[in-house]
Amino acid sequence: MRPFCYARPNSLSEALSLLAEHGPDARLLAGGTDVLVRLRLGHMRPAIVVDLKHIGALRSDVVETDGCLRIGARAVMTDIIADGRIQRHFPALVEAATVVGSVQIRNRATLAGNICNASPAADTAPVLLVHGATVNLIGSAGPRRVPLHEFFIGPGQTVLGPSELVGSIDLPFSSDVSGAAFGRVTRRRGVDLATINLCCLVTGSGNVRFAFGAVGPRPFVVEDDTGALIGRSGRASQDAALDRLLAHATPISDVRANRDYRVAMLSVMSRRALDAATGRLHRAQAGA
Amino acid sequence: MVPAAIPIALTVNSRRCALDVRPHHTLLEALRDQMGLTGTKECCSEGECGAGSVLLDGRAVTSYLVLAVEADGAEIVPIEGLAAGGRLDALQQAFIDTGAVQCGFCIPGMIMSAKDLLMTTPHPTVEDIQAGLAGNLCRCGGYSRIIDAVASAAGSDC
């Protein structure tokens, strides 16, 4: 690895002044499972690495607040998977976080880091998107809240300013009863990046949201509120409604799959996720 | 400008250690090159192979994806820390008894991942073991005996 300086601020103000001082020459470090790979490959060449893990204001847990679960910037995948409230209210997030890397990766990798890395194939992104997650940013100009669907700009690019960082991610509890399910296609069963991934959320009022990953420059969410997707008007209109949503996908061909395969699998996996999400909705309604 | 070395204090195999580490050096480099603990291996350096797995504060991590300075204040257990009082850990003994070791290069990482698994899942199914070891590659292809060894250790010790 190329040499760099290392700073370990204990406060947000210290971290923000380091960012202000070094600008694009500073890189933030949380779990490091993406950053260290990119440092080694020389894709990142920072003058200074700013380690966020000693800032008490950046929490490593999940707290319930203002009608949502707030996931701290330092919360790692392993702890998110094990959180009873996440399991109960956001089981699709458990499914997605469980397939991020290996155990060793999930013990270090943070949800905030997964989002900031802004990979089009980030596994947690589709789940966060269908649930309407909001990213809480902290910067020298003050805090701001950005809906996740506005946070991603393109591959590796977010709206984060040069002296801003992610403080937490809010997952709002749904006001309506709902069910959600995550799905993905990989080349092998174990540790692998997603060829495509997606999440489907169905609400009791018949609203259906899909979020898709690895089929465009950034993960994105689409919605159908006609009721057609839950089969109210028959199979033909359900297929037509799904096709309208899938038309937003613009996959490319790369080492993991070609474009046509992604398009075909997205249709298959969307139907499976819709079925799984609808099943969860029905169980939630039966239990309520 | 060459960034100066940073003093860190960490616990390795229950012993307090003070080291001066370069900011861009990994925990793996500190263990192997500065402490002479060469049981932990470097292979892919990307988090794919798991050969560099150690326990950091009781959880398996890939030591080549952790900077040495990040381990300041942490408790590290590499493979050399498992045997106690001249007796091998139940996992180590099970790997020998089951014939799970071929070339041996992946085994320290396999055992540290298995250690993490058995701490959280004392009675794993075969599927649990496969999932727990999914981040560890064996190029000899000796997976079935490795899985047998972990299952056997779980039965004997956990």
C-alpha cells in the first residue's frame, strides 16, 4: 500500500475540520472492507485516512426514535442482522445484510459504508430504498437529511459534500401493514457480488414498490399504486404493470453477466420477490 | 514526506504488546513481520480467501483488511493463540483427527472462522458451517473433511 497519514478524531468537529483542511486528499474509514481494497489497488490515493471509529457521536447501535429505527454510522452488518427490531420490522434488510461478503467482512463492514461506497450492486441499497430510508448527513455547514433515492448519483458517487459525512440512516416504520422481500442472483452460492439484486415491498392498500440494483448506474426505486401488481385486475394487467416497472432498468454487460441475462433474471426474480413479499404481507395481516 | 510510525498497544494471545506501526501497514503485516506470528496467511488481500482471519475483540476479521493502527487497544487472537497449556484447541485437534489438513495454507483461517461460528452457533448444522466458512477458500478442495472437522469439534467441545 502507498503510504498515507492516519488520524483518529474523537469528535465530529475534529473530523470535520480534518475534512475541511485536507479536502479531497482525505478519505473516511469506518469498517475498511472496501477502503482497504481500494487503497491497496491504488484506486484511492489519499494523503490522510480519517478513522471514524473513535467518534462517540457516531453510534455503533440501532436506536428507536421518531417513528423509525436509526442505524448509527458505525453499526456493522453482524449487529444489524442480530437486532431483534430489525428482524421484526425489516426482515428483508436482514436477508440483504446476510449476503454482504463473508462473516469476516460482516463483522467489520458498516451499513453506512455500504451506502457511501455507492456501488450499483450494493446489497442493502434496494431494501433501504423500498422502505424510504433517509440519510442523516453531518457537515461543517450543519446537518441535513437526504432521502436515500436522492443520495446516490452514479457508480461510487453520492451527494456527500467534501466536508460531510453520514451520521446515521433512518428506517421509518410503515404506517400501513406491509411485507418486503429481498432477492439476488450471483454466479456462485457463497461470497459474491450481485449480478442483480432487488427488493419488493407490498402494502396492505395494494401499493407495490420495487428497488433494483446492478441494473443501472445506481440503485433505484419504482412504484405502482394501481393495485394491478397484487392481481386485482387479473394476470395480464399484472404482467403489464410489472413490465412497466422493469422498463426502468438499464443493465450493462460486464464480467458478471450480459445485459440480456440481467433483463431476463430481473423479471424472474421480481415475480419471486413479489410473491415472497405478498406472503409476508398476508402473514402480517393475519397476525395483526 | 513519509508518515511517521504510530505507537499502538494491543493484546495478542493474552499478552500486552507495544508496537510502532506505519499507518499504511495492515494488522497482518504487524503480526507476521513485526511479531513473527506467521500462522496467519496473506493471499488475496481482498477479503475473498479468508486466509488472514484472526479474532479481533472476539470476532473473526480478515487481518489484511484492518490497518495495524486500527487494532490499537484491541484484543487479537491469531491461530497461535488457540492452544493453551500445551493442549490444542478442540478445533485444531478435530482438524488433525479428521484429516482435514492437506497443504495446510488455508487451515489457520478456516479454524479462526470456525471459532467465530462456534462462539455464536455452538451446535451448527452443516448449512451453518458452510455459511460460516463461506469466506474461506481451500485450493486443495478439501471442504468436506473441513466441514466434518468443525462438526466434530462442535460435538466434542460446545
